Amino acid sequence: PRHNIDVINVTLSKTVVAQNVSMNVTVTVKNMGAYPETFDVAAYRNDTAIPLPSGELYISLRLKSRYSKTIIFTWNTTGSLKGNYTIKAVASGWETFFDGWVYVGIPGDVDGNNFVEIKDILAIALAYGSYPGHPNYNPNLDVNGDEFVDIKDILTAALNFGQSDP
């Protein structure tokens, strides 16, 4: 007999995101133990909780043995400082899963190098018309986060062309 809750996956909808744009953090947890368990799941950017779409900062779950559940947290980067953020998920102290980082920067800086340059605009233009599931879709190129790479994304990058972060 054993008790064991694991965060088995954390997926980021973007690794580079503009300020004032939302992104998703998808967390999958699994009861690896032999008994049903009740526990809380939360996601964090650095040490700040990322809310669920409902605004709650965590979700309470009860899972049967060997069952899993996927939860989506939504981070609106409005008010977030530019820079790198470490993303992690925690299941009631059982497990912490680190998934790397997300860069929050200037709208149009799609490669996270702190500078909006012609290669950012070119990358967006080459993905023009793409959407999730399309072979050319890259969520980092969807600057405004509307799940469609279009002229609005190119225009945003063009309006910020030449800007850099200190």
C-alpha cells in the first residue's frame, strides 16, 4: 500500500509572451498510489500563483488510484515585469514539477532576445494564416494570443520595430 500523487506534465502555450497577453499553463496530475487521494493543485510563475480561468488560485481534486486529471491555468501578463519567469506546478506538497521558463517582453519580440527586429517580423510573416494544429503555427508568433497569426501580429511587431529592453 502506498500514497503517491505526481505532477506528470506541465505544458506551456508559449515560451515567449508579450506583456498584456494571456497564456495557458496546462498541468496533468496522476494518483500513482493504491488509494483514492484528495489534494490541491496550483501553478506558479516564480513564487506567484497563476489563477484558473475562474480566478481561483488552486483546485481541489479527488482521484481514484491510477487516475489522472488535466487542469488549465491562465496567466494574464498584464502588470508583469519584463523578464524570465520559472513555471512550476505543485500538488499539495506531494510533487513539484518544473517546466523551464517563460519570457515576458516587448510585443513583437518573438524570439525573446530583448529586441524587436526584422527577423521577428519575418518569422511572423512566414507563419501568416496559421492557427493551432496548422503545420506553420508557433504560439510565440501569435503575438496577441488570439490563436491566429495574421496582420495584427505583424502590425504589432512593426509598431515596436527597433525597440529593446534595457
